[in-house]
Amino acid sequence: MAGGGTKAVVAALLANTGIAITKFAAWGLTQSASMLAEAIHSVADAGNQVLLLVGGKRAQRQANELHQFGFGRERYVYSFIVAIVLFSVGGLFALYEGWHKIHDPHAIDHWKWVPVAVLVAAIIMETFSFRTAIVEANKVRGPVGWARFIRNARSPELPVILLEDFAALTGLVLALIGVVLTLATGNGVYDGLGSMAIGALLVCVAVFLAIEMKSLLLGESATRESQQKIVAAIENTPGVQRLIHIKTLHLGPEEVLVAAKLGVEPTTDAAVVAQTINAAERAIREAEPMSIHVYLEPDIYLENYTPADRPPVPEAPSH
């Protein structure tokens, strides 16, 4: 896992652990549905951060005979589990607790302002965690917008933490609104509505994360920017007449497989072809260091002959 991703995950883990403890204490004193939903949400988030750290550690294992391209995709597997946990433990539980409270509402009769104080403190702690994630993401985001960064990122940790922290902050505000309305009116229905709003938010975020992680698990090509660098490196290699076609695949967030067919001069002998292939491999790795596995096939390009198995150089699609 990249250093920035690890820092953001650890910051979120520490924040959510502290927040969960204070929320459970507030729920024990007040029996607020919103507080219980938020407490479970924080526990789920803390568990998710542990899963991300475990996935990052397991992904560093060396390749073996059974997994010859290594274990880089384990980070995607654990991030997909995070989405499932967020959906089930966080979202569905909050929806159930809110439904239960709406059908059997109770006002907050004891320690009335404890949940307000806890939620305000939690908002402050969560803001620091969210700020850390934003700072670390900005180091790798470049000029692209946030939506495109989250959708196109091949490293899962920062997008996951950004969405979790955003959902957590929004959920805290919803919980605060529900608690304040319950205290002001004496009607526990508002507390239940706050819990249901939190649940709906978490379910939406979890579904979005699951879709993104599923796409990464299936295998995505290198980003458009990376492909352009690789193509330029190949086409500028002496001895390469033209690039016939190329395929790329992320084996992990920082590992790209490159397979390409290169057109060489019809009169070129084997030794020169080998030198050309080696030079192209070096150029690719210099242009895009994530190109760990590079397989290049030389061929003779005929101007008016393009078989079906020789598609043009693809653009990396956005999923």
C-alpha cells in the first residue's frame, strides 16, 4: 500500500475507534437510536480500516507457482469486503434501528445533552480524519476532479477512506439533527428518522463502493494517461515501425501488465529484433514504472492488412 494511503487509513482507524467508544457511552446513557446507529457505524468503519491494512499487508507477498503474477489484487478483495461490511453492519442495522424507533418512539429523558456534545466532538475528530484523507489524495490526484479521481483510481484505499469519511461526517450531521429535534419536541420519531437517514446514506455509499471494487476485481486497463505514456515509449523506440496493438491490465494498484505487438522492418534480422524489443521494454518501464510485466511480440506490419486479431490501440475506458 502506498504511504499516503496507509497514513489516511491509520488516521481514520484512530479517529473511528475513539468516536465509537464515546458514541456507545452516550447511547448507554440516553438510549438514542441515532447514537446507537452512529456507534455501530463507527465500529464498522474501524473494522473496515483494519481490513484495508490487512489487505495491504497480504498484497505484498511474493509470487508463487500458483499465483505467478503475485497477490496485488488482494487489496481489491479486502476493499470489496469493506463495501459489504458497510452495507450490512452499518447501513442495514441503522435502517432497522430507525424503523424500530419510529414504531416505538421514546424521548430522550436522561442525560439529554450528552449526545449533542458527543456528536459535536465526533464531528471535530472525523473532520481531522477527512482532512488527512484529502491532503493525501491531493498528492496523487493531480488536476482531475474528485468524482473522476474516485471513479478512475486504481488504488482502492484513498477512495474508500474518502467516501467513508464523507459518509461519516454527513451521518453525524444527520444524527445531530435527529437528536436536536427529539430534544426540542420530545418526540422520539425524529431520532428514528435520523437513524434511517444514516442507514440510507451508508447503503448508497456501500453500493457505489461495491460497484467500483467489482470493476477492479474483474480487471481494469491502465489509465488513459498511463497508456499514452506506454504507447509513446514504444513508438519512439528505434527499430519499431509501428505499434500494431496493445493490451494493459492492472494486476494490482501499482502493477501493470503490458502486452503489445510491434511492427518491425521486414528485412530486420533476429539480433536486431531482440535489441529493439529490449530497448522498447526499457523505454516502457522508464515511461511508466508500474509496468512490472511487459510482453512484446514482434511482427511484420503490412499496410493494407489488418486482421480481426489486430485491433487498433485502445483508449482506457472509464468504468
